[in-house]
Amino acid sequence: MQQHKRPPAALLFIFGGSGDLNHRKLSPALFNLFIDNWMPEKFGIVGIGRRPYTTEGYHTHLMDGIRQFSRRKEEQNGKWNDFSQHVSYLQMNAEVEEEYQKIAEIVKQKEAEFGEHPNVIFYMAVAPQLVPDIAQKLGSLNICHDTKCTRIVVEKPFGHDLESAKELNNLLSSLFNEEQIYRIDHYLGKETVQNILALRFANALFEPIWNRNYIDHIQITAAETVGAEGRGDYYERSGALRDMVQNHILQLMCMIAMEAPVSFEANEIRNKKVDVLNAIRRYSNDEVHAHAVRGQYSGGWMKGQQVPGYRQEKSVSPDSPIDTFAAVKFYIDNWRWQDVPFYVRTGKRMHEKSTIINIQFKPAPSYAFPSEAADTWRPNRLTISIQPEMDIRLRFQAKRPGQSMTLNPVDMIFNYKDAYDGDEPEAYETLLLDVMEGNQTLFMRSDQVEAAWKIIMPILETWESRSPVDFPNYAPDSWGPEDAEALIARDGKNWVTLPQPHKD
């Protein structure tokens, strides 16, 4: 059994305990932490929902989710019976304030059972519109005033725009201290994302050249092959810019662009990220069309299957202006990054599912080499693949064997699966453990959220004021609309995609 320091006693209440997020992600993650001996010695998990589950029925429901969605699936190591003894279900109507006394009673019971006061965690695995009301009702409980032991976890989307994000921040800060609030973005829990900081700051090889003197441009692609997948009612209020760029992609930009921290203390890391967000250039409404592109997928063929266009999806308006694709060229106006373009794109129904970051270096001078070497000359490139492959590859020039001086670009690849035994933890495992340990490094602070909204609000406002005349404008199984290619081609560059791995 692996020996390590485990978190202090914890009691986790999951609002939406009978819902999809808990079924697919949270319970499988908590069970994996238990198998790996990372859960506290004393802990309780209480699922809260309206459905009338018995304890046994609830356990069966959760076990079904683990068998479908856990990274271990059938490999439970005989631990389920032990784990399930810590899991219970509370049927309650979260809209009724008197019902919240049931939570206070459970806390008292567990405190007596544990012989100590546990950290009490409220996880909001519910629709965003329900969060303010639940938070207000929780705020009336005495336990929520304990800033050291009580925490609330809020899922994205955090607000619908800058104004609603400020309202939600103000509400939460009136009920909880900032150190109690964990705004969760599961992207930041991915191993490869966390490894960006290790790559940059633990290697003298990269940091001296990680700036405008050596880097030509940076690309971030977050592509999905799925469409609305029955979530049309949510996506009609969101779109690609809100759903992906405002949080996931801007957070990746922060990891790539931030200055070296003096420590890995949570607020030091978050201060550096806020500095990046505050330095990102804001566009006026007149500038948006030159720096941002939107798209929406049509019907067509995807991997041999016919798929509907976005406007034909369930719960979607037949003339919907919602973007299912967004590409933006950002600039970070500071000493390190001045005039280095950051090209980002994200979309649904794209050719392949992948999230990759490309750092393209400026070309080395080629004057010393014979003319035949120039034909295959390529600048150095560092590619960080976050999903589905988890690897880091460095492209450099090498001489091809033979009598002539012919150069070829070659890749040096570090692959997680080849380098390490065992499965890497899921993002939610990392983040849930951090919540139990009280580590806010990977969670967004209120000023981060608001700074991110300020960046994209001019784009959103411009798009909402001008209806798209060409939607739908890209086919499924493509890389998005032609305008996205033009956005980067105008600067003499092109989007980078990784070669598909060979299948035996």
C-alpha cells in the first residue's frame, strides 16, 4: 500500500448527487482516490437529490457509473464494500430552506462519529442557475461561517457574461471567504496541463528562450468530434467562445505565458495568471472582425455516419446564431510577449478530438547550408498534446544519412504511457483531492474569472449585435470554416495538426 500523507477528516455533500456529473465523474474519481489510499481516514460522502433512492439503490446507481466511466472499470480491488459504507443519500428539496437543517444534523452526527470536526465540502454538481439559491440557503447555516473547515465547490460556467459573473462573485463573497470558494475547471486537473509548469520552470533548457526573442507564435487547438449531443438547451445559452475560450483556453494561455513564480503557493501562482489575463489586449468592437472568427457546423457525414447540422439538433432554434466554432488571435502586451500572436481555435464536429499547444520558434539562419538543405528546412517546434494522446514532442533539424547535406525535421517524443507505469489520475481525482487538502492552486480566483470575461466581452457583444449571414459555414469532419484558415494565413502561418498514430 502506498504511504503518503492523507487529507484531514472530510464530509462531502454533493448537490446533484443523483445527477449525471456525479454518476460519470465525481463518484468514480472519489472511489479511485479511495483505492489509491488518498481519501481521509475518516470521511463521509452524502449525495443530495430529489429522487427517492434507498441507500442500497443509490449504491447500485453509483456502482453502475463506476463500471461505465471509471478509468479502472472492473478493477475495483475488492474495495467497493469498504468505500460504500462511507456513502449515503439524502433526499431533499434544495429550494426549501428548512430542509437544510438535515445537513446541519448530519454534520453533528459525523462530528460525534469521527471524534473531531471534519472539513465540510459542498459540491455544486447542479445546473448553474440553481447555484445562487443553494449558496444563499447554505450561508444561513452556522457551519458555513467556519472559514478554515467549510468549502464550496462551484462548477463552470461561472456566469454567463461579465455582469453575471460579478453578481455571482459578490453573492458568494457575501456568504463565504475567498479561501472557501473553489471555482473548478476540470481542464486544469489534467496531468499534461500541470506538466506545463514543470516543463517550463524545472528545465533550464526552455526558460531562457521562452519569450518574443525566440518564439514566433503560439497555437492552441481544442477540437471535439461530437456535436450538441442532446445538450442543445445548454449550448443555445453558451456557444464555443463562452464554453471553451473564456475558461479552458484562456487558462492554458496563462500556463504558457505566465512569469516564473517565486513559490508554488496557491496565490502566488494565481497572481501570475491574473497578470497574464490583465495583459491580454482588449479589442474594440471595430477590431473584432479582424481578430476573431465564428462558425457553425452543417449537416453531413462524420466518420461514415450521417449527422445533423447544429440547427437540426434537439432544443436548438432553426435559425440559431450560436457559434459552435471560434478562433481568435490574441496578443499579450507585456515585455515577454509583445507582438507574439497567440492563435486559438475550438469547435465541435471537427475532424478529430484533440487538445494541443504548439510553440513555434523563429527559424534559425540557414545561410551556412547548401541550397538543397533549404528545401526541407523547418523551424523548431514544441508541441504539448493534452488529449487524447498525452505527450510532449520537440521538432528539430537533423541531417539525413548520405553523402549530401540534406536536412530533415525529426521529432523527439516524450509519451506518458511509455514513460510511466499505471494509469494517470483523472482530472477530477486531482481536483477533489486538492479541495480536501485545502489547496487552491488549480482553482480560479474571483479576479481571474472577471478578467477572463473582460477579454471576451467585446467579441461576444460584437457577435450578438451582428447576426451571422453565412451560418452554417463548415462541414462536419473538417477543421472549421475557411475564415479560420484565412485568419492565420494572413500572417503567413498555418494551423498545425498532429499526425494520427498508426493502428496495428
